Amino acid sequence: MCLVVLCASLVGLVGMSAPAARADGAAAGGDLTVAQSMGGRELSVIVRRAQPGPLRVDVVTHAGTAAGTLTLTATPVDRGGESSSGTVELGSQPGPYSATLQVDQPGPWELTVSDGERTARIPFLVWARVVTPWERAAYGGFTAAGVLLLVALGTAVISKRGWPTLIPVGALIAALTVGVTGAVLSGSAPQPRAAGSLLDPTSGNIGNPYPERDLPLTTNYSRPPVNLAVRTERTATATELQLSLSDSATGRPVDDLLVTDDALVHLMVVGPSGRFWHRHPIRIAPGEYRVELGLTESGDYAVAAEIARRGGGVQLLRSAIHLVGETGSGAADPAPPGTGLTTTEAIAGEPTTLTATFGGTADLQPWLGMLGHLIAVGPLPDGVPVGTAAASVPVWAHAHAMLPLPTLGAQPPDETVAAYGPKVAFTFTFPQPGRYLVWAQAERGYSVMTVPAMVDVRAGAPR
């Protein structure tokens, strides 16, 4: 009778102590969005929850994107395996267009997007189920306890003596102790880092919750800064900027960029007369990125590329190009009707609130994972062309207006959600007094609106 009561109590304890399954950790298994400026098309490529099996890929087009066919191919990077291809028929209306591919194993993959003239290569991860050691202990301990419970019951029924039953009962208690300990640790211990956050992910380590434990404790995971070289090539309809990213220590191509704010590279260009571009070059090879811009004015263009490197953090790389022989106008684009930007008093060293108004309806869409983007360049000297000045000013800043936080476990809203605004507020601290050019950006109707403004920042009180 005592054995039955003990077993019933153990069954209840097992049921109450069983840990909740944690499939991939907080950062694993979510959607990956990568903005791509492919020729004249502005695209957002969304890889939906990449796990072994069917892989849905959405391609979101923006206003002005031409209809046509894109070929998508998913290929494993570091092992042999079959590729999977499909096509997406882009219509004349902006919005999402979908294709379904197949991925068979966890690990690093590459998604190629081709329009017949150019091919973008987007790295992504197919996630593996990651089980921590204490979760294995919990599952194994409770499984063993269940088996030993049956053994103990059977022994109690068929044994004529009481002491043989104590053997499986003792083993059951030991197994249950292991399971409960694992369950407690599973709920309180820190979760493993997302795959690829410290080490380059491979098909061999993506399922390992702690791949760094095989390395010495003194391992330095930081990586050197990135060098940027920019070349130009004139095409029939535009100017192609060719960006080469190299490691400042080894000179080798940098191919460990992380997607940050829904892009591998955020490229910002300021023309001689103040025209502004914010684009997202396509990756065509390791360390090589390309983008086409309508640069129609001769003079100096300031170039800034914002990237995030594994082990290197977010970096802003600056350069400049000089064009000659162009005869077109480079005047800055005016602000769209119904838009504007106001600021609180701008004082160097103190937070300034800049509020951009985009029309009168609350139908703004997330763009690059944010409600709005603010780029500030300055302080600008007097009497110098804007592009020339922007190439040498000390401050280039890229600030954001955040979206409301999603509920726990939910995906953040993507570009198909039009429910925000029309006012977008940014907080930024101008570090130096002077005159700054700022651009506020937000999206409506799959079209990115840019509001330019000039902000005069006065000197703060001496500290």
C-alpha cells in the first residue's frame, strides 16, 4: 500500500515538474527580412521561419517596381545537398508575392534572387532544435523514472519478499532527482546564444547550444573593423556603385555580416546639391555588394554604409565618390505634400525631439523593422557644396522611431501592416552646434516618403 501511495505521489510530481519544451530559443525560428535594391526594384525578401521542410519566401515590392519574374533558389552552403528553386511572378501592384521552396537540413544556406540580369545572394540559417544539457537531464530523468515506476510496480506484484522492490524504487528516486534538478535548471539557467552570434554557424554546430565551450576560455571573439572601397561604373540608365568590404587586418573579403534593421548594408548617399538616397545593395559575392543609383550631377557624393559584423558590432563606414561629365540636375527632392518636420529647441549635448508628420491618417507601414528612420549629417560649413561638406563632417547619425513591442512570442509586424502614425517622433542628441541636414523617412502604401529639413543647433552651456 505504501508503494502505491509513493508511486502515485511520484507520478504527480513528474507531471507537475515536467519542463516546457523550448524548441529554438528566443532568437531562433523567426522570420528574416532583408531589403534589396535590385536594379530599379526595391524589394523586401522575407524568409519565413526557416526550419527543415517547406520554406515560404515572400517578396514584398514597393511602388514603382516593375512587373516581372524572379527566380529563387535555396542552396546549402557548407555541405553537399540538393538545391530547391521556384519562381515569383511580380505584378504591377506593390505588395507581397510568395514562393515555396524546400530545405532539408539545418545549417547555413544561401537564397539567390535573380531577375535575369543580376543575382542577389542572401545568407540565412535553417534552424535546428536546440536542447540544453539540463533539458536532456530533465527528459531523460523523467523517462527513466516512468520506466522504473512500472518495474517497481511489477516487482511488488510478483515478488514474495519486500526487499527486491526497494531496488527499482531507489533507482526511481535517483532518476526523479535527476529529472527535477534538470527541470529546475531548465527554467532558471540562461538560454544559449542564438546560432551565429559568436561563431560562424556551420551545419555541424548549429544544433550545439554551447559551441564555444570547445574553445579556450581566453578566446577573443571580437573581429577587426571593416574597410570600404567604392568604385563606380556607368550603365545605360544609371550609375552602379560597387562596394568592396575587406577585413582591416587580413585584407580578405568580409563575409560575416549580420542582418541589422532588415538589411545587410544600409547605404546612404548625399549628392552635390543635397539629394539623398537610402538604399540596400545586393550581395553578389563574398564582400562584394552592388547598387544602381540615378546620379545625374557632376561633383562630390558623400557615401556612408552602415553594417553589423559578427564579432565587430555595428559600424558606419564612410567614403566619397567624384563624378564628372554629368549634365543633369541634382536638386534635392522636395518633401511630399502634407508632410513636415518640427523640433524642440536644438541644443548641442541635450536630447532633441524631432517630430515628422506624414499626412493625416494612421496608415504608416513598418519599414526596415522600424516605424521611422532619421538620418542627420553635420555640422555643415557655409559656402561648400553639400556633397563635399557631407563627406568630411564629423557627424553622420542614423536614428529610429521604434514600433510598439509585440506580445510575448509574437512576430513583429511587417510591411503588410498599415496602422501607425501619422506623426513619428525621434529623439536625438546633436553632439556639436551648427547646421545639420536631416531626413525623416517612413512608408505608406509601399512607398517610402522622405522629409528633408535643416536644423540649426545652438551651443549648450559650458560644463
